[in-house]
Amino acid sequence: MRDSWQSGNSYETFMGRWSTRVAQKFLNWLAIPPSCQWLDVGCGTGSLTKLILETCSPKEVVAIDSSSEFVAYAQRRIPSPLVHFLVGDAQSLEIKSNSIDAVVSGLVLNFVPQPEVAVAEMLRVTKPNGKIGIFVWDYAVGMEMLRYFWDAAVELDSSAWEFDEGVRFPLCEQRQLESLVQRAGLKEVKTVPIEVTTVFQNFDDYWLPFLGTVGPAPGYIMGLTHEARQRLEEKLRQLLPAGQNGLISLRARAWAVQGTA
């Protein structure tokens, strides 16, 4: 199974509007002092990098992603001399050892083939007593916009479970995430849930971003027949908790972990 990460605009419409809100709470919790050297591993469309630049007074930010399309999108979005974008692999960072004050990674570790190698690389490049922070969606329970989608999809098509992030990524759970970074060697490890409310103006505001090209759920929809897609849409219309005004309010929870090198 291959997840597509090629369209910055599709990602921002689908997930970016929610991930940015989680990222701000994450940075507040991480509490990195000003004038630090940062590394954003799996920077995607640049949301976390942009917030670091705007709210954390960094000395410099290096932002790395394996998608050249996402990196190009982020470069256009953040034309700052303090930010340096690179196309690279989280499992083999081309960064000098013991050179970074704060390493962060948002909503990407579960998509890395060997997450334990990626965390080891983050630890390698971090200065002694520097800080590492990671957050991932709680796909199994707390990311409700996706939980409703996959529960409906699996009810109609049992093979859909193979795409479901809640099944594919057991890492995205508090104890699993905490255990991973502890095994890698992080010290003073702390975990916390971060929650925001995702409010959709109507069903179309919820549904149309799923018809994009980025991520497992849109990838699953692209493989459906027109009739199967219509059945899924109708099922979701029945399941989603819309209010009398049509608003759909859902919880979006991520798990965050931090530790020191």
C-alpha cells in the first residue's frame, strides 16, 4: 500500500486546517526557549515550521521532507532566510551529529517505514540535553473525522480495514509512542493528549476534502466505483452527528511525546 503525498493544496484542505491548531498547542507544551537551532522532520506543507518561525523566535529552522512536492509548496509558503528546506529521508538525516537544540516531528512518524530508526536519527543530531518532540493523530479513537469515515467504509466493504490508519498504525497510541522513544534512548519522557474541535459547516465541508489526492482515505475512495462511492457518502450522511443548523462538530485528538537527549 502506498500513501500519496504530492499535493500541498489537497493536504491543506483535507488535514492542514486541523493539524495547524494541534501544532500550536504542541509548541506551547514543548516550551523551547528563543534563539535555538530547530529541525522539523517530515515538515510536509510547512505548517509546523511556519508556527516555529512565528511564535518561537528560532535562530534557524531546518525543515526536511521526503516529498519534493511538499517541500516546494512549503518553500513558496515560507520565504524566510531563517528557514532552510531539504528533501530527505527521516531515517537517514543529512545533519551533523549533536548540532540541533530542538527536533520536532508532526503527524508523520507513523508513515515512516522504520520509526525506531527515525527516532534514533533525531537523537543523533540533537545536542546533549536538547529536546525532541513528536505528535501523531490518535487514529484508533480520538481523530473522529477519520474514525467515522473508516467505520462507515468497513461496514460497507470489509477490505477497507487494510487502509484504516487505526489498524495500520498501532504506534499512534500513548503507551506505544512513549515506549518507542524510551527504547531509542530519550530521557525525561512525557506524553500528553492534545485535542481540538473540528467544526464542519455542513456535510460537503466534511466530505469534499476526502475526494482529494492526499492520504489513505482519499486513496481508498479513488479506488471505488462510482456506485460504491455514493453508498459510502450516503452512509456517512446517516452517521455523522449534524446539528439542526447543519454544523458537524467532531473531536480531533493527537498524542504528543517529548524527551531530552
